[in-house]
Amino acid sequence: MGIRHFLIDMAKVAVTDGLEKKAISRLKRAKHEVIELNVSAKELRAGALKEFEAVIVRGATKLTQEVINASPNLRVIARAGVGVDNVDLDAASDADIIVINAPLASTQSVIELTLSHLLASVRYVPQADRAMRGKKWAKKTLVGTELKGKRLGLIGFGRIGQGVAKIASALGMEVHAYDPYLSEKVAKQHGATLHKNIDALFERCTHISVHCNYSEQTHHLVNAERIQAMPDKGPDGVLCGRHLVNCARGGIVDEDAVSDLLKSDLLTSAALDVFEQEPPDWSHPLFKQDGFHGTPHIGASTLEAQQRVGLDIAKGVISVLKGEKPKHCVNR
């Protein structure tokens, strides 16, 4: 049985993690009251949202079962972004709350960041920058490799994975993918070889990029055993090493294993935009490894993506409050 629809002409909408001004203006033009809040987890559990019919969050606000139970008037939870792991979907459904997201807005931005990390890794851009800042001219030691002629393995082959595949193919990479929800026909349409077994993907590819959701099933999906199974020589015969990129979700990659493998030179580079704990523990040995470079979860942090995500989520909230069927509902 699906969640029932409803009509609320003038709703109180809470924005807890910030939102584009144009998106807030759009909500106000639709006659809804928008209030930007800065509340703690304790205040949320105590009922900080009890007067609101809608709440718009990003990744910082955690809407647990306790928070949802303390918010009896909520009818819509809107995640201004893709991942909804900070929302208890079962609790929301039990409370008859529609949960929506904006899955399309940041696609291009994440694609471009992924390629940025891949290129920076194989050309030692972070190491070169560190050396320059230390007044070292490391021209002779920083000899990289090309992406052309190498195999790229994509874990997850949705919109972002397919976008990365398109650019990687244009650069001359051979694209492989693992996605248990994808047909071989779709993979072929995008020029990728689909593997039914994730271990086979690691065994074939010198470069791996993660583009799947986080769940109990994908926790530490990228582990020491699989990374060590990667070849370090491309099909073009070049000894290029092993390279890993994750711009999807923290927790999919075993960070302890990655640190150990970087230290032992079994993994050449690891570039992470997402971490199990955010912000991470800065004392983690990963940050001492020369082959590591990271970004602070900025996959969607472009002006273009932020504008798109704000307007997309505002449209979604307005649609739900009108009693219409939402375009991107994630809990039914």
C-alpha cells in the first residue's frame, strides 16, 4: 500500500542545511513559509521540526526514527541531493511521509570530479604540487602514465557511471562495468563490457572507480583482497600500477586496507571524495600516504549543480504539497 497523497496550500518548510536563494524564492512564490534552521541532533530529537509540514535537508541533518517520531506534522522530507542514507526511509513510510530527492542535478559535476581524480592520480598532480610547495623540482621522479590504453572498471553503471564511461572511452580507455541491476544490452549501448561477478572486474582492470550506493551489501565492497587482484599492467603493455577512485559514498571502500596497500606500494594511488566518517579522523594513516589525495565530499559542489539541485528539490516539494505524485520518490 502506497503513501497517501494530500494537499497543503500554505505549508511551513524547514531548510536545515542551506539552499540556493532562487530555490527558497520559488517556494515562497508558491505561498509556502520557508524557515532556515540551524539545529542540533538533540534539538531535532526534541521536536524542532514538530511545527513543519516539510523539511529540506542535505547530508548533514540526520532524520532518524526518533526525529521523525518527534515531527508529527511532517508530510514530506526532501533530500537536496542524491543519497538518502541520512533518512530512515522505513520510519518515514510508517509515518506516511513522502521522501524525495534530486538525483539528476549533480550528475555532470560528479562525472567531472571523477575524471579529475583519475587524471590527477596517473600524472602525480598532488605529489607535484606538494613537492613544489616544498621548493623541490621533482621533474625526473614524477613520471606518470596515460589513461589511454588502460582498463577502467566501474562499480555501478547508472547515470554517473555511464557519463564517466563516455569520457573515458573518448580518452582511449577500455571500459568495464559491474552492476547487478543492469542489462548487458544497456552496457553495450554505452561501449562497456559488463561483468556478472565483481571479482572478475577487479581481476581485469588497472583503474577502478566507484559509482554505487552504500548499503549493508556494499559495505567495504572494495577491500584488500580485491584490490590486490587488480593487474598493474595495462593491455597496452605499460606498467601503470593500480588506481582507485571513490566519488560515490563513504564506507564502500575499506580505508584501512587502502592505507596499508598504499604503504606497501601494492596500490599506486587512491583518490577519495567520500569517507566512512565525515569529517574523517585526521590522524588516520591514510593521510600520511604519498599515493593518497582527497577532496572533502565536493562531488556536487559546483555552482551549476547547486542551482539545479535547489530548483529541482523546490519543484519536488511544491508538487508533493499540491497533492501530485512526486517525480523522484524514494520510499515507495
